[in-house]
Amino acid sequence: MLFAISRFLIDWRYFVSRAVEKTGIIWPDGLGGAHVKIDEFLSSELYRERASSDEIDNHPEVAPLVRDTYDILKGIAAGGESQQMLDQLDRIRTRFDEACQMFGPMLEAEKLAMADSTLVAERDNLASEYGKLIAERDALAAAHNRLIAEHDSLTAAHNRLLAEHDTLARKHSKLGS
């Protein structure tokens, strides 16, 4: 069951009763007090995209396949389903399937190219970060080498002071004897 949203927003009860007739669904409590809540919910703000048939027919980004499908669906919504309309939809579906077979591999290749460019960008970012880490490691290694040199210098100075201390202690000891 197809219908125009603009008509549904005006008379939703009609379309619900048609759905009940077609499906045999019986609402427990016959929708009860839900009518009021549904009336409050349904408003023209729900009708977001609005385009006239002329706008759709003349819009450069609307593919002929979409226009043809829309025309068939409008016909079904206006006059109900017919075998002729359903056959037209089947032909449209066949054209769509053929287009998918033709363009599917190209789209897949495009997806792979996009994924590849994303991976290249990620690789370049990681290489940049790696370069920064190498520079940081080299700076830390240089600081470490400076500290080792300073330690060696301090150790040598310490050893000289110990030797001087020992020399002075021996001299002092000789003076005291």
C-alpha cells in the first residue's frame, strides 16, 4: 500500500483503516485513546523534503532511473496497484540490477582507492610521529652521554681529592710522630 505523505498527514485514519482491511489486523481496543496522541504527533513538520514533480524531473542530480521509479510509485499511490505498474517496477528493478553489475566494480575500486589514500595518510602520520620519537630518543641519548661524561669527571675529581686527602693524612701523620 503506497500513499503520498501529504495525504497521510491530512487523513491518517483512512490509510490505517485501508491497512486494516488489506492485512486483516485487528487492533486490540480499536486504537483506544491513541487517536488523540497520533493527531498530536502527526504534523506538517514531519513532511521534511518537498519537491514538485517538475522540480524532480528537471533536477540535474536526479537520475532517470529515480525519476521513472518515482513516477510509477506516484501512479500506484494515486490509483492503486495494477499489474502494469508492477511490471514497470520489475523493469526498473532489472535496469537497477544491471547498473549495479556495471558500476559495482568501479565503486568497489573507488572504495579501495579511498581506503588506500587513508592508509597512506595514516602511514605518513605514523612516519612523522616515528621521526619525532627518534629525535626525542637522540636528544635523551645525548643528555645521557653528557651525564655519563659529567659523572666520569666528578669521579676523577673525587679520586684526585681522595688521593690528595691520603697524601695530606700521611703528611699529618708524619708531623704528629
